[in-house]
Amino acid sequence: MVALNSESSQSKTRQQLLDAAGQVFAEHGYRAATVREICLRAGANVASIHYHFGDKEKLYLEVLRYAQQLDTKNNPGLSQSDRLAAPEEQLKGFVRSMLVKLLSPGSHAWDGKLLAREMIEPSVGMEVVIDERIRPLHNHIREILRSFLGPRVTDDELRQHEFSIVSQCVFYHHCREVVSRLYPRFKPNAPEIERLVDHITAFSIAALKAKAPRK
């Protein structure tokens, strides 16, 4: 019984460290984040990082993979059912997935912030982010775009459209402080996020149809 309680306690501490580390890395970035602050938020001692993860770098990589698990569970934008939907609905699902990831409040809201920070401040986790987070999304949006633009679309054209759609989404995260000062009434709550989903999707579809080959 004592051994079981000890294992349960260690598992709880590990989970608390992952959640606290996700928040701290998202707020400060990998380089500026400190093990001391992570442990303080987790209510754990500094030695627990070494016990559970080895060092700060291994902890960070584990946090990135943990974030992927959370995203797959809570925001499944790449599900098989999405892939079977009409291109318009697939695009809407992709846009919603990005905006929810970047703007939603909540206990795991650090996931999108961490991903966005890694894009502008590459660190030891960049390869993990590219291979396990961004590349699947990259491949998915290109499939959606081909549905609109046809099989003869070039890689350059796909890139331009992909970046244009993604940029509309990340703007609201990267320019959050500017937006809040220019439009104080704008609050990225659930209804507002859904309005943004509708707008970005409609705007993008109009552009894609204008570029689509004539039948």
C-alpha cells in the first residue's frame, strides 16, 4: 500500500511539473524560463526535475509532446471524419482548430502560445515542433487547398495560399496587444472565435474560388 501511494504521488508530481512547465515555457520561452519558477508553480522541489525528466531540455521536449497529446484529445482538427467532409467544411475545421489553439482561455491555453512562441523564437524543440506539430498541419492544409485549386496547382501557389490563411489566424495572437488597444471591446471568447472562424473561412474561400481553374 505504501508503494502504491508513493507511485501515485510521483505520478501526480510529474503531471504538475508538466502543466507548470507548459505555462512557464509559454510565457517566457525556453531560454528565459527557469527550473526554479517551474518547480515553484508545481509545488515541487528543484530535484524533482532531475528525477522525472533529467534536465530542462528533456523537460521541454516532453512538454512539447504532452501538448500534442492535449491537442489531439481536445482539438482534433485532423480526424478522419474531417477529411471526408466537403472542402469548405475541412477548411473551416482547420481555421477553427488554429484559432482555438491560439486564443482559447482555459487551463491548457498555454499550448497555442507555446507553439506560436517556438515559431518566432526557435529553440532546442524546433525539430519536434516541425515534425510532430507543424508538418501534419502543413500537409493537411495543402490537401484542402488542392481540393479548391485542382491537381495542376504549383507548389509556389500552394505555399502562398497556405501562408495567407495561416497568417490570418496567427495575427490575432501575435498582435493581441495592438488589437486590444485599437478595439477594446474585442474579446477572444468562444462566440468571438466562432465569428472569426466564419469570417476567415469565407474570406479565404472567396480568394480560392477566384484563383480556381475555370471549369
